[in-house]
Amino acid sequence: MQRIHAYEDIEHFDATTDVVVAGFGGAGGCAALEAKRAGSEVMLFESASGPGGSTALSACEMYLGGSGGTRLQKELGIEDSSENFLRYLEACFGPYADPARMRVFVDGAAEHFDWVEALGVRYRRSLFSGRDVVALTGDSLQYTGNERAYPFNEKATPVPRGHLPTDAGHDGGKVVMAALVAQVEAAGVAIEYDARIVGLIQDRAGRVRGAVVRNAGRDRTVYARQGVVLCMGGFIMNEAMTRKYIPQLDAIATRHGNPGDRGDGILLGMAAGGNPINMGEAFVGIAHYPPAQLTYGIFVNAQGQRFVNEDVYLARLGHFALQQSEQRIYMFIDNRYFARPDYLNTEIIAVGETVAEVETEAGFPEGTLQETVAFYNRHAALGDDPLFHKSAAWLAPLVSAPFALVSYSLADIRPPVFTLGGLEVLPTGEVLSPEGDIVPGLFAAGRTAAGIPRTSQGYASGMSVADATFFGRLAGRRAAGGNRLTL
Amino acid sequence: MQRIHAYEDIEHFDATTDVVVAGFGGAGGCAALEAKRAGSEVMLFESASGPGGSTALSACEMYLGGSGGTRLQKELGIEDSSENFLRYLEACFGPYADPARMRVFVDGAAEHFDWVEALGVRYRRSLFSGRDVVALTGDSLQYTGNERAYPFNEKATPVPRGHLPTDAGHDGGKVVMAALVAQVEAAGVAIEYDARIVGLIQDRAGRVRGAVVRNAGRDRTVYARQGVVLCMGGFIMNEAMTRKYIPQLDAIATRHGNPGDRGDGILLGMAAGGNPINMGEAFVGIAHYPPAQLTYGIFVNAQGQRFVNEDVYLARLGHFALQQSEQRIYMFIDNRYFARPDYLNTEIIAVGETVAEVETEAGFPEGTLQETVAFYNRHAALGDDPLFHKSAAWLAPLVSAPFALVSYSLADIRPPVFTLGGLEVLPTGEVLSPEGDIVPGLFAAGRTAAGIPRTSQGYASGMSVADATFFGRLAGRRAAGGNRLTL
């Protein structure tokens, strides 16, 4: 497939605008709106028959904080300095992190909340302080990651940063996208559905000058005076790419995304000289809660060893599960705390009146599970987890017979997976070449770009949609000729 | 930096040949020799002042087998079918593997041994059956990977495949390169040193037509009628690239390679439309032997848990060490088996007359190390390792006081690291685009390409140099117009 067309060869453009935005999910919608508000003429193309992207499929928790706190955090008396937010993100992604991108994000995220609320999205001033993937209480603020878990709780003050549209439950993305779509339409962005960007038009000096749009089998050339913004999602639905880039997950993944996550934006960007980074990393989630009481259980591997503090976020559990031999992990739990997880089909593989019975029935070498449980119980009784530092809030001896061992092995769970690799960009969305030069006229945001979240081990719910919408806005403004950020 | 020059803009070429080869290490030397032997005119450019590359820095163990056995294996009575070899490689790299490349390799590796021997490299018909990184006995065949370790020993019949030039010790690479250089010179390849390929010349249809060579600050254009073969090494010496692609290793690595491993070949290939894959993977080695007796010790993590069978190859230990919390690992060993490893500076952090004393001195939670050692000893006495399946040959209770705990943590060891990512190529060396199309006229081999070894967890000594020389030859032949392989 020819993805790059020489500008000099094109005699006629079917349309002309200032900014072309490819993809009408959260990133593309925000990019288009900001470019338009900055005074540019904008054409927005979406390959599906309607807007939404993966943002609409999500609960649209946005992971926001900093600047002393978002308006929502502050009104609930929660303080969150930008430095505290930054320390948390550094703990999440370590050497994988992009420092410049994180700096801009922690300084701008509080303002972003106001911007989203001003779109017309309602956020109730109430905190859900429990442990759940998505609060179903109507509360609009919650903990969504590893904030209260070791070692994160030692590196940054734990604060809730998941900002959730009120009363929307798992459908927050539909609420946010409806508000965004209304604003994009009202602003006068020219929107076309069933229209897929299949090529970029680049001049001999390397500047992207426009795009080729395919609709109903017909290709049209669009000249973009200011630039093209690629917000075409990740690549979890492109099996050739997942086999190549995330082979360790390809066979066990439940592909989590929208059908447009075909990697087209990344491939277009690469063809124009962009650099794909972080391509081997992906979110892999094992939703071991709710109900929260399951956090009292302990996870063991095939050796009967614990390997993680069980109060971590579900993507961190996924990360560590992937490292255990044959990706086999189990929860050991007693009758007092036993429950079925809400979002997983788990299988009980052994039950017994004693730990020894469970150990034997599950086929663990004699003494392994017994020693692990005895050691855990001995310390849990003292409110201590010397090995993995699970919070005292979730520590209690597992002593109420009968006991159960439940498989959470990856091959059984088939966890949701989505990609965290994409084009290397500046915080402004400007696409970089492998040598760090800007590809002029080309921008990317959302999961077409490598964003804030870089590994499953530090992921928190709401990071993707916060990153996509926040940096979508910056890309739209920069494409429209806005001032370069001082970084 | 402008890496691609438009063929149509070049009015004058300073030189013309059939095949340009970039880099005179093992891969480039083999590519040049085969292209020349196939009847092509060949120009070989090397950025250093002499030949060698990383191959010359290595012991030049070549990891070979299949076809019933190489000549050396067969003469020692060792049988190694291609299927057995393939099963082993599949166990090594799992979903990361390139099936087509492995198939060609296991079927052709035995012939490759004959080819290398015919260069004038001497291999003594004797087997070193011990456990060492490089046999220093003059023997020319040895086990160099995980062949005899679980789970590999259950998936393929263990056979030694490390083919080592006799009496060369760690200097086998100098021996092999000297033989190769003599043949390349005798064949009439035009060799130029201090000459670095800084650009590719590509026509508007995408065909690579030549290269730009820089020597003493002067750039010359070279037209290549048949093709350009990039054998310019990996990118371990390019800190901007290692920060981006292997951030998890960047801070702790001892960079293992030659100064030319700057990633230039990968960057040139990307600029021409090639696809970088496996870029996040690297070899990370913790040489926990020789002396082999250290294999009787056990490795524990900061939780006092074992996490690996200690009879694995050093790169598999590195892989698992990287996964332990804070990358802290320790060897527990008794007085009977204690020794200092030959290739590492290790630090004893605790000694004691009892395991309990060591546990306390090292600051492990009470009972952790004691339980681990007691469990291990109980089963080792029976010749069994039910948790990690270390071979019975290395199982003995650790009971001879005093006992020691020795740090092998990554931050202390600073392990050697080199990169395993590169351009995606066909087994013929033809460079592929992200969509799987061939970039005509462009070839890659050695660590400029993604090769047989794809992850540290399955690496064996000799895989890189075998891959580089074997696929260097195929790339040279294909560039010279040889028939496409039937794959």
C-alpha cells in the first residue's frame, strides 16, 4: 500500500483546509475543537459511521490532578501538588517515562478538568473511597490505580485522581463524547464519517501537506495548509502488528479497543518519517476486584510463592502474572473472604478444610502452599506484610475453613489487552523522526502516539483517556499555529 | 541528518559497483565474500580503521547443528536433527521467534560449519562437556546455553552446539575474522576502511540504488547496480537509542559491543522504509559461572524466594534477575561449594554458622531464607527440585557451615548488555516495510537486523555470531542476484 504521495506530483486537490484531523475519538475530537477555536478551518475524518473511538467505549475516568488539585479535588478538600502528581507518575513508569510530557501534563491537568467540565460534562462533588474499577455510586472522584499500594504510597502522597462523569457508571465515555461532539459540531468543524485517511501527502523537503481520504471506495486529496493530526487509535485490532510487536500477549489477549484500532495512524506516521517507540508494551489487566474483599486473598504462582501485594491495580497484577512460570497464578482465600470476582470467569481448582488439603488437591509440592500461608498469616495477624507490603487495611489471617484455590492464570482469564506503543511525539503532538527532528506538518495524539502510560505495571484507569484528550488539545492548538510550548 | 538522497537528483556518481556492503564484521565479511563468489563486483566499507566488528571481540562460538549434526558433532558421535534443533530454538524464543528464519537456519547450519571450516578455521574434534562460558581446554564443541536445563531439556534432546575455534580461548573471533578477511581480500572485494555509510540513495519507486560514503570528511556517492547490504551492528553504543528502546536496562548496563554499534544501519534502513522490530529486547548476562560448582548454590530474591533453576545459561539468569523487585538477587551457598565467580565482582553481604544467622545479618524477614533453604535441602537430598527443576547433577543439600549470601543484584553487577532489535528482514536479508513489502535493493544482516536470538531468556552463547555469519552469507548471495529461497 502506498501511504506517502509526493506533493509535487499532485496537480489537483479535491479540498483545502487549514488542519486535517484523522479520527473522531477523544483525541481527535479535542484536537479538532481546539484547532477550530484557535481560528483554523478544520476537516475531521472518521473511518467509522459515527464518532466515539475507544473513548466512547470507556468509562471515561480521567486521571487528573496537580496544581494543588483539580477543582473537583479541591472542593473535596484534597490537595494534590504538581510535584506529588509527578512523583507518582515517575513511580509508575520509571525509566520508560517521557519527562517532558509528564511535566506538561501535571502542570496542565487541573485546567483540563475545567475544560472538560465546561464542555457540559457533570461531575458530582463526592468521593468514592472504596476499591473498585469504576465507582457505580454516582460519585465522581475515586482512586483508580496503585496510589495506596506499595511502593507507590511511599513515593507520593496517595490521592484519588480518577475523575468520573456522575451517574454514568461504565458509560461515562458516551457522556463525554456526546458533550464533545456537540461542541465540535457547534464550533463549525467540517465532519465526515465513513472517511478513512489512507495516505499522507508530503513534499520533497519532508513537510506533510495534506492527506488522502477514502470514502465509499473513492480517494480524494485534501490540502492542509497547517497540518495533519493523526488520532487513529492504537493497533490492538491489527493481528499482524500484535504478532510482531507484542508476541508475548498475542495468543492470550482479549483485544480491547474499537475496530478502528488497526495501527493505521502509526503506519502512516512511520511512512512519513516518524519513529515508533514503546511498541512492545501493552496494558494487560486481571480484574481481581470488585468485590474489594477479594483483596484479602493472596496470589501465589505455580511454586506456591506470593509474588505481589494484592492491593495493586489490576494492570499491575497482569504485569506480574505475565512473568510467572507458564503465566499460571492462583488466589488462595478462605471462607470468610471468598467471593466471585465481578468481571472475571474464574475457576476453583481446589477446596479443603485445611491448607494441606488444598495444597494436595491442587498438586503443589508438599509444604509450599502451607509455608506460604503460615508465614502470611503469622504476619497478617500483626498487621504486617514484610514480603510485599500489602496495606494493613487488607491484611487478615486466612483461617476460616473451608479454603479455596482459584485459577487466575492468563490462559484461563484471557485478559483484556491494548497497546501502549506509538509514534514518538513532543508534548505538542509534533511527530519526531528517529533522530529527534520534527516531521513538519505532522501531529499525533491518543494511542497513535506513545503517551503518558508506558507499561502495564504502572497503569491506572483513566490515564489513557486523560492523555488522549489533554494532548489531543495541545496537538490541535499547535497544528493551528499556536505558540510552541516552552519545555 | 539527511539519510535518504533522491536518486533522480544525483547527476554524478563517484563510483559504481554491483553490491555495496556496509560494515566489515562477521555479517558484512560473509555477505561481501558470498556476493563476490556469486560473480558480483563488491565494495565493502567499514567505518573503523580495520575489520572485525563485534565478531572479532567475541570468542566466536557458533551455535550450529541440525541436518543430523554438523561435521564436528557427527565425528564426535552426536546426533542433532533439524527438528530437534528447531524444537530447541522454539523453546528459547517462543512467540518472539521468526519461524521462517529458524527453518532456514536449522536446515543450513550444518553446511555453514563446513563453510567456516573451509575458510581455514580449525576445530578440534573434541567435546568439552563441563559447564563454562567459553571452554578454555582447546576443545571445539560445548554446551553454551540452556540445553540441559529445565524446561528446555524436556522440549528437545540436549546436544552441545557451541562450535569454538580450537586453542583460541576467548579470542576465537580474532581467528575467525583473520580467516574471513584473508578470503575476502583474496576474492578481490574492494575494501575501504575509515569509510562510513551515511546515506542511502533511493529512487522515487522506492528502490535503493546506492549509498553515500563518508571518508575523511568527504562524501562520495556510490551506485550499486544490485543492492546495498547493511551490516552495521546494533545500537548499544547509541545512548539516545538505548534510553528510548531499552530504558529498563539503560542505567545498569555495561555496554557490550564495538564502538560502531551506533544504530546507524537501523536508522538508515528505517529512513528507507524498513521496519524496526524487537527493539525493546536485549541480552543481559549475569555470569554466575565458572567455576561450575557455584551452580550448587541457590539464587533468592529480596523476599528470600528462589525464582530460577540455577543451572540455566547466564542470560536467562539476567532475564529473571531483571524481574525481581528492585532487581536485587542473591546467591546463598555453603562452605563446600563457595567460590568467587571468574567473571564477576560479587560482594558477600552476610556470613553465618547457621542459615538463621545469615538471614538475620542480611536483613531478611525471619523465617524466609530458612524456609527456602530447608525446603530446598530436603528435596535436594533426594535428588529433586520440585519447584524449579534444577538438574539432579547440581543438587546437593547446602549444609556445610559457614554459609554465605552473595549479592548478584543488577546495580552491583552492572551486567553486559547488547541489543536484539533491528530491521525486519526475510531470511534472505531483504528488508521489509511495516506492511511486509520488500524494500527493493536493500538488505540487512547481523545485529542491524532482528535475528534468531530475540530475548535474553532463551539466548545461548554463539547464537549472534552464527546468525550474523549465516544470514550475512544469504544476504550477500541474494543481493548478488541469487535465487530467492523457497520458504
